[in-house]
Amino acid sequence: MDELAQYLLENVIFDFEGEVTVESVRAFLRRQDNEESRALMQKIIEDKGIDELLLTLADCLTANLATGITAAVIREHLISYAES
């Protein structure tokens, strides 16, 4: 989860550029096998892809532009998304 949050932080432009695919997200989440990573992967499976995740995350992050977007902020939004 931490690596994924850092990767997305480095590639945020209100859209995510780079290799953000279901396969790359799975690879990030597998490297940190914990409850949060598994919950996010389950949500991605239920949503049948990462499109909804990326759209939701980009929308949520706009609220953080004034205060700053960090890997920790992205991580919090990823956890919230997985729990939704």
C-alpha cells in the first residue's frame, strides 16, 4: 500500500500517468501483503478494474491541494475507497 501511494503521488496530475494498470496495482499490493492491501484488491475486483478507483482518488485529492498531497494522504484515500 505504501509503495502504491508513493507511486501515485509521484504521478498525480488530476489524472495518473505512467503504468497504472490492474497488473501494476496488484504487483504493488502483493509486495505489502496486509489487511488494507487485501481490502483494496478486493474492491478493485468487485469494481472490475481500477478506473473507478483512479477517478475517485483524483476527485478526493483535489480537496487536499491547499494543504498538500503526500503519500500518507493518498494512502488514507485508498483505505477509504477500499472500505466504501
